[in-house]
Amino acid sequence: MNIVKTDLDPLNAIVKITVDRTDYESKVNTVLSEYRKNANIPGFRKGHVPMGMIKKQYQQAVTADEVNKLLRENLENFIREEKLDLLGNPLPKAAEEALNWDAENMDFEFELGLSPKFEVKLDQLKKVVHYEIDPEAKMVNEQLDYIRKQYGKLVSQTNPEKDFEITAQFRNEEHEIEKISTFTLDDLKSKKAIGSLKKETTNSVLNLPVKGLFKDNEVLKRALSLDDDQLKALSSSNITLELKEINERIPADLNQELFDKLYAAGSVTSEKELKEKIKEDLQKQFEPQADQKLLNDITEFLVDKTKFKLPADFLKRWMQTSGKETLTPDQAAEEYDKSEKGIRYQLIEGKLITDNKLDITFEELKAFAGTLIENQMRQYGQQPDQKQIDGIVSNILANQEETRRISEQLMSNKMLTFFKENAPLKKKKVGFDTFVKEAYGKA
């Protein structure tokens, strides 16, 4: 067997493999002998079918199968030994003439798409903004008010007033609505409905038009568990409200009892310290959004600024047959256009991983999966021990799809840390509203 690689250009090559009859003949004969032993052909005893008949019926198919195995094995070894960095998989090149399976030797050619050579320059990332979201005092105060209400107490009242929580049974027989929901007068738009409610007490029943009842249709949809079509159908109807409860929520006092409910005993001793803790919690809450924005911006920037060519024609031909369904040339070209940026970033990321030794070890993967599991269990109030966590991790990593998903998540985290530590990013501290406006163009 002889293998020769010919470079067409820096991104495309042809590998020619010449297979001699001696490379596969003995294997073919062994397989045919096994066929003969087990063949059941009328007129012949098992194991006594003439070899000529076996060869006539099976030799070409067996030869093709053995040659294909030989080609696959030797091509893979050649690529590995030559340390060829490929894009896609080798594509068999159609022979100009039909193969002669009885020839002393046969030639096979494979097209290769080669990865481009390039450098990734991190210094160009100095134009990328690394946002640090710093919650404004207003947001901290709003969160403090929410916490005080959450840990406060409900006091039953006679008549609804501003900010009182009204729990009512909503009914409409025609549209099969029967739902208990809680709202406040601030949620309502209809002045007539607000005026009527203020005069009522628990067990009172009111019949009100749905249209214009609430300020926001989304609030009404949530209150009654409606979709858009149901809301539209209901909008011309009336709905019955039976008042079940009217409560005033008295905010919790800012005292040590509240502080110790929220944080470790004694770690917060004043309103000022509580606000600092709330601010820290909000910063942690917003950090994933800022990190995702940063990673997206770096990805876009590197793909745009890191210039290299791809073996585009080869990749389009490869995409025609690489999926579950064969694509037409036009469909493959369209798929390539959609995938090109992703291919480019995969190459850039791969280059950074190799150059900076960022590969994931199995121990890292296990530890990362364990942290994910532990955090998830603690969110549901469970206190797992290490043996439980290790067992769940083993089960998860036995699933190939789950392993791939967690590996991608871990690599994303590693890349983010790498960029933060090594790229000259433009750091900018902003409030949340400013972040949303600058990052996504929304007020």
C-alpha cells in the first residue's frame, strides 16, 4: 500500500492511496472460507459448496468491504501520524472509471479540508466593554421594601384601600373561568371599578366589564391564567368578583430579628449594612448577564477581526453528505453561510485552548458537575453529602449528551475567566438600567 498527499493550496489537499491485491487478498479468502463453511445452497451439503460458486456470488462484495476497512484504517493512521488538522471529514473523490476489483492494484483519492494557520491577538480586545453592573440606590431601596413586605405581616381590613392586597374569586361561566387571584387597586385601570371596590367588604360580589378593568392585559392574563386568544374572547364580557380577603401588608421592622432571618446571625447589625448586603446580592444576580454580554461581544469581535480563509468549497461539499439528510448544492451553500461564523469561532477558541493549555481534564469536569448538582439541590432545600453528589455525577457523566452539555458550559466559564484575566478589556461600571440601554439598546 502506498499513500501520497498532494497539497493543492494551504487549505486543500488530495490523499492518494494505492491498494495492492496483496494488501487484502488473504483477508478476503479467509472471509470467503467462512462463508463456504456456513453456506446453505440447495444441492450441496453444508460446508461443501464449491469455492468457485462462493466467489462468484460474494467475492466482489467482500473485496469491497475489506478494501473500505483498509482505506479507513490507513487514512486515519496517516492523518494522525502526519498531524493533519482537518475541517470536516475526508471526502472520497469519484473515480473517473469504474473500479476493476480484479486488478493487481487500485487507486483511491480523498479530498481534505485543512485548518488555516492564524494568530489570535488579544490586544485588539481593548475596545470591548466589560460591564460591571452597580445597582443604583433606588433599586437597593426597592429590594429592601420588597424584603420588608415579604417578612412583614398581613392585617385583615374591612374595605380595600391603596396598596391593600385583595384576594377575589373571578368567575365567568360562559368562558369557564373560576380562579382565585390576588391584586391591588393599583393594578386596576377602571376608575368606576376602583370606586365600587372601595365601598365593598369581604364576601361582596361585583359584576364588572373585563375591557379596561386592568391597566395591563399581562396582569389580567396572569391573574386568570389566560392565553391571548382566551383574553380576546373574554374582553367583550363581564366578570364576577367575589371578595375573599382584604389585607394590609405591614412591613417588617428593620431590627436585628429581621437581619438574622436574612443573613448569618450577627453578620448584619444595621440598615446600612443590610443595604450593602442587598447591593452585593444584586451584583451577583446581575453578574451572569454582564458575563454573557461580555462573552458574546468578545466572540463577535474576534470573529470579525481575526482574518483567515476557510476551504469554503470543500466544506460546502462536505455539508451535503455530513448530516442525516443529503443536501443539494444550494442547500449546502445556505447551511455554510449560516454556520461560517460558528466555524470561525470554534477555530479561534481551539487555537486559544491549545496555545494556553485550557483543555478540560476529567477531574475538572467531575468537580464542575458536582458543584452544579450541589447548588441545584440546595436551591430546593436539600443538604446532600459528598457520596450522594458523587453518585449523581457518575450517572450524569455516563450520559454522552449530558457530558457534552456540561463540558461546553465548563469551557465557556474557562474562556470567560481567561479573557477577564488576559485581555485588555475596557472596564465600565454602570447601573442596571444603563447596562440594559447600552448593551441591548433598550430604555
